[in-house]
Amino acid sequence: MLGIGQIAVIVYYILFAMKCLHRFYTIVSVLIFSGVLHAQIQHPVIDRAAYKAALETELSISGRDRYLYEHADAYSRLMELRVFKRLGYDLTKISPEIPVVAGADFSDTGSVKNVTRNTSDQNETTIAINRLDQKIIVAGANDTRMYSSGMPSYTSTDGGKNWHTNFIPIPPAIEFTAYEAYGDPALSVDDSGYFYYAYLAGDNSFKFDNLIVATSKNGRVWKNGGYIVPIPDIGGFEDKEHICVDRNPKSPFYGRVYVAWVHFPDNSGQLGGGARIAWSDDKCQTWSSVVPVTETLIEFAEVKTGRNGEVILTFSSADGESGGVGVHEMYTSLDGGQTFTGSDIAGYTGYPVNNISRPGLKGPDGFRCYPYIAEDIDQKTNRIHLVYGSWNANDTIQPAAVLYYITSSDLGTSWSEPKPVGIANPAHSTLSVDRFCPWVSVNQKTGDAYALYYSSEDDTTDNQLVSVYRAKLTGGMTEYPRFIGDRDFDPSFISRGSGVAPFIGDYIGSDASDTVYAAAWTENRVSFRDGDIFVYVATPTPTLGPTTSVKPVVINSVNLWLSTISPNPVANRKFSFSYYFPSATIAEIALYSSIGVKVKTLAQEKFESGTYTKECRLEGLPSGAYFLRLSTNYGSVEKGLVVSN
């Protein structure tokens, strides 16, 4: 007869065997289900006439302008989602990860990683590196699951070796109206290690849409902030936002988060879509009033900040979006985004239109694409590094999309001569191949600027194959080998000619910090229908020191101290500030222009140790960005300020 202990051991092993058997069946079921689901949605066969008929039906139900479908990215994405559902394909269901099988086309060369690897479709990538711990990298993308599950984030905590998928919570409801994530992700990060993830949100009836920013300290647990556009909405449609954080300690707006986007008016017959901007000083919980920058139709408003708190907004006028001639423009604010002045950067020719009346490449069934602009700013020199797109119509044999690189050291007053991007390598030194979707990042430690972009130079059969390249823009334009080795990938959203124009997203993303460079893009392999997100993380240079962490910026010395300036901006030419001397010294307090020219001496005398407060009045100074410098025989400190009328 068995004892109690023996019976317990037998029961334990029976339960353990049942658990193992359950896990085995679970794994087998997941593998089978993965294969079935992938086979179901990998290559839907859709007749062009059926797709267009379903689209017409959906457009008539929505009651919104066809103009929005042809111009607003998020609106067209929602329409296409509804068309797929009408035709029997629900692409929003949660899909399992595809198992890695030996010999399958999942492996990648070097440090390129497929960070999604599932049967849902992803596109439009963004990426950011944590400034305190550069091993933490976060990428984002559109995902067909986002409408029901929230926006995805792909996080690595080991410098890009391994990645984990997380979902931002569903955006909060407004006045009992449920909201969904609409996409258009954009990431940025501040000096304290916070990630900021901007995206569009709205209800599925198209009555409202809005913008929201989620924050995270580690890239895995996210919290939604407040909506940017006041509610109730007055109509219209928000689209294609971009985000940045002012990370320069000398800026009077240090730590401020800016979001810029394209606003389309309501459907009362108005056309166009102007640039808008708003900002937050409390980690995106509340927002400033929305500032209209332009009212004309524009594409891709990208926002960056300069050394002295300048807000730089670049975009492309949409006059050239259907093959016509347009202008790439830059608008600058010296008062923290309250007012802007604009100037032209360069003219461009728009891409041809495809079969759904959208600008695109690779012929009438080619994928949607725009000749937009991308830039970043060197915080040490305030030099703007900018790449813009155009169409090389002068090549009568093989017209193609081209990219040009220019720089400015005077906030866009003058620009360098344009240099073509992508032809430095003698093996492909021609403008007769498509180069498009640029993204620019500046390494603030070295001053080097890099461009990430797609290129079709290896596509000899016009079958839509493209590759991903990186170019070092500074120091004579260095072209690196393509990221994916000897393989091209197919950007087709659905196989060519099957009814819907292919789509790989309107943009890609990169970031540079210290010795780390990270890039992200959409890649649809030739045999796959769905797009995956691939990421490249550069190997740090050992001679430049450790990359595991960066010391946080120390704004004020413990010995010599200068307070913030109040008020700032200085609206009535009157302001005050405090300062502290640890010991007696001869000191100078002076005001300097944004380019370092002394414009006014406020004090120059001997001070005893202690704290002082000074009130000043400025007369005759033009509006703009300045900085106040306190200089002593044992050091100096600075604070930025803005003078406004």
C-alpha cells in the first residue's frame, strides 16, 4: 500500500506530465494556426473593379470628402481597412508570432533584426535611443492591430540584440465616444530618459479625430497623456504628426515637447491642409493652444529645435504632389512656437500619380510615396542638415525620384549648393534609380549627419524591389553598404496588379546618440504580403568610451549659480533674474545674440559672495533669441531668453 508521500509524488508527476502535454499541444496549435492564418491573409486576391466598388460604397457612407481620401494618410488608411473588411478580410485581428524555421527567409546579416515577425501588417517606422541608457531603444510603427489593440512599441534593453512587442493602452474615450488608435507614429526622447510616442486617435465613425502622446520611462509600460486638439472638435481631420523634445540646456524652453501636424478643414467644400503646432511643458499631460502656421495644403510637417530654443518647422507645399512644381519650405519660431516666419528652401517636382490618384513610384500600380523633406540640427553649431526629395524629369530614358543634401548655418537665410545623395558609390553613381523616403539624424557628440533612405538601384526588372541604405552626409558623403546584404525586398502591400496600390508607409526613421546609431524601416519580403519592421543598431566605437550610459546634463554649477529669467519671453522689455557668487569676484553680466555676439553689458563690477537679484530693461533690441552670460574669474554660466514684441 502506497504511503501519503508516495501518492503525492505520483500526483506531482502526473500533473507535470499533463502540463507538458498541454504546452506541447499549445505549441503545435499555435504553429498550425499561425500557418493557416498566414496563408489566409498573405495573398488576398482582390479584383480591381471589386475594390473600387467597395471603396465607392465606403466613401458614400462616411459622408466625408473624397479629397481627404486622396490627401490625408490616416483617412485613406481607415477607408482601405473598411474596404478590406467589406471584401471579407479582417486585418485587425491579433495574429500570432511566426515561428523561426531553419532555412526560412527571416535571417539577416550583421545587426539587422526583424523586430515584429508576425502576420499582421506594419509600416511607417519611428525609432528613439534613450539618452541615459543607450542600450534601451524603442521603435514604433503602424500595425493593422492598432485599431483594436493600441499602438505597438518594440523595445530593446540590450542595444538591439533582442526585442519585445508592447502595446500602448487604447486612447481614452471622450464624452462617451470610444476612440481607437489611427496610426502615424512618431517617437522622441528627453534627457531624463522619458520616451514620447505621438500618434493619431479617433472614433471609427470619422466624426472626430485627434492627436495624443504616450509617455514611458522604460519603453515597455506606457501612459497616455491629454489630447492635443480641444474637444469638442470644430471639424476637420488631423494627419501626419511629428514630435521633438527641446534637449538643449541653454534653451529657454529646455524640456518642452512639440508636436506638429497637418490639419485638413471640415468637409464644407474647403480644400487644403495647413501646418499646426502645439507644445507641452508637463510631459504631455496638458497642451498649449493650437497654433496655425500655414493654411495652404502641405505635406509632412517635421519639427526640430535649435541651439537657442528656435523651433524649426519644415514641410513641402503640396503643389508638386501630382507631378507639378512645389516648394520645400521652412518656418522658424524664436518665441517657443507662438509665432513663425517662413522662407523657401528649394523647389521640387512631384512624383507621378498611381492608379488611385496618389503620388507614387514604380508605375501606375506602384506604391504611394511623396518627395518630402527631412532634417536635423547640430546643437553645437546650430547648423541645419537637410535632405529633400524631387523627381528627375530631365532623364528622358528613366525618370526617377532623387534626393539632395543641403545645409544652413544661419537658420535658413542661405543654403549650400545641393548635393545628390546616393551616388557616391561608383557602383551605382546614377540618378536614374529611385531614392526616396529620407530620414536625417545628427550625432550631437561628433557632429556627423546621416541619411537613411530607400533605393531601387538594384531593381533591374522593374518588379518593385528596393533596398535600404545609409549615407554619412558630412565629410564628403560616404555611402555605406546596404543593410540587407545581397537581398532585396518587395514593398508590395498586395501583389502587383491585384487591385490596390502597394504601400510600405510614407516614412522611415533613425536616431543617433553618442556612439549609437539606430535605423528602422518597413520590409516586405518577396514571398510575404505583410510588412515587417526591421531595425539596424550600429556597433559602438570602443575608442569613444562606454555606451551603456550618458551622464545627465548638469545645468547649474554648485558653485556659481544663475536663475531662470522671468518673464521669458520678455514681452515688455523688462525682466529679472537672480545669481549667486560663492566668493568675492569681479563679474560681468552681458547679453549675447544667438550667434555669440555681445549686444549689451548689464553689469561689470566687483561682487562680494552671496545672492543677488537684478532687474533689467532692454530697449532697442529686435525680437529674437538671446542668452545671458554671467562671467567670473572662476567660471561662467548662461541662460537663454527670448525677446518678443
